[in-house]
Amino acid sequence: MKTRNSALCALGLAAAITLGNALTAAAQDTTRTRARSQTRIPVRKDQPVQAPPRVDTVTVTRTDTVVRTRTDTVTVTRVDTVTRIEELPLQPLGQFQFGVGVGGALPTGDWRNVVKDGYDIHAHLGWFPGANVFGLRLDGDYVGMGGRETDCANCPGAKLWEVGLDAVLRFPLDRKSPVNPQIYFLGGAGLDWFTDFTPYRTTERPPVIVTAGDNTFTGTGAVITSNTALGNNSSQLWHWDVGGGIQLGKFFIESKYVAINTENKSSAYVPVRIGWNF
């Protein structure tokens, strides 16, 4: 109990000393302030004007570099192709036609037993109304066939003049082509005149003897040796024919089957000819 009272007395004494020191310091500061206030500051009129404060200018340079790279690649490819198509003119078919040709004459059937292959000299005149595909053609031929030595050594063969009228139907294949190719078909009839027609015996059963009227050869070696055996047969004969051909420009090649109404049986041959149309 005594110890506690002693401690309290010591704390109170310390607090009184601290308070007294604080009051003394405050009184000293007040006295100094008053002494400074009573001191005059001399002022002179000719005192120079103070220079304005120095202003330091600081320039800050900032360079911003912006690099913008842009590559635009535009590739334009334009190809203008102009195709000019020129229509070729149509080649004319022609309204009139004149042609000549030569070729071979090939006998057929039993007639071939007494005559051999011969020749054919040909000419024709054609007319196509309005340059149409259909027309008419007048033909003329001279045909020569030699005699066969094995069957009739003395027989001169046969000579034939022939005139015929054919209907022609032509078909152009390409009228824009310079050669103007055409195929054609023809058929008709005509008249015939023989010189020294060699009579022959057919191989059919029963066989018959074929003649050409008054123009039949009756010399040595022939199956008929007398004109009386011919009777009153006329030398005027006729024929029918059918065939076709192809034409390239002016050039043509054709063939047909010709049947002549000789006595007792027709005698036929096949001409194969080439020629030129004007």
C-alpha cells in the first residue's frame, strides 16, 4: 500500500515539472516575436528593379514514327477473243450442163461369150429447170466391143450407136465447198443401132439364139450364117438403163446398167466412164 502511494506521488511530480517547462518556453517565444516587430527595415527608393524570374523553357520533342505498309496486288487478266465466222457462199448447182467422157463397156451374161470388154465414148446435155435438183439429160454414146477369138475368130465384135433420155436426181453434199460434191442417180430409155452384132447362143435350157435384126453378123464362124434365118427382124432396137455417179467440181465418174432388147433375149452391158462437165 505504501509502495503504490509512492508511485503515484512520483508520477504527479513528473507531470508538474513537464508543464512548467512548457509554459516557460512559450513565454520566451512571445518575447522574441515582439523584439523582431519593433526592428525597422530600411527602404531606399533608388533600389534597382529586380529582374523577372528566369523561365527555363524545356522543349520536349517526341517523334512518333508510324510505318504502315500495305501492298495491294491486283492482277487483271483479260483476254478478248473475237472469232469472226464468215459464211462461205453457196456454190451454184447450174441450170445447164454439157459433159463429155470416156470409159469402158463391159458386156454381161451370155453376150460376154462372144464379145469382150470394149470402150465407150460419151457425151451428154443436161437441163435442170431453175437450177433444181431434178433434171433431164440427153445422152449419146458410141460403144465398141471386140470379138472373142475362141468362140468366133472371124467375128468383128459389135459396134453400137446409142441415144437415150434420162431423168436425173442430184443431191449436193456440201455446197460451201469449192468442189461442190454431188451424188446423182439417173434412169431412162433410148434407141440403139448395131453394126455387126455377133449372134450368140444362150446357156439356158432350152437355149435360144440372140440376134439384132438386120445388123446381125452372119459371116463365117457365126451361129447364124444366113440372113434368111433372121426373118424380117428390124435393126431398130431400144434399151432401158439405170445408174448413178458422183461429181466433184467439173469432174464426174458414173456407171449404169444398160439392157438392149435384142431378139429373143436382152443383151446388157455396163459402161463405166469418167468425164468433165462444162
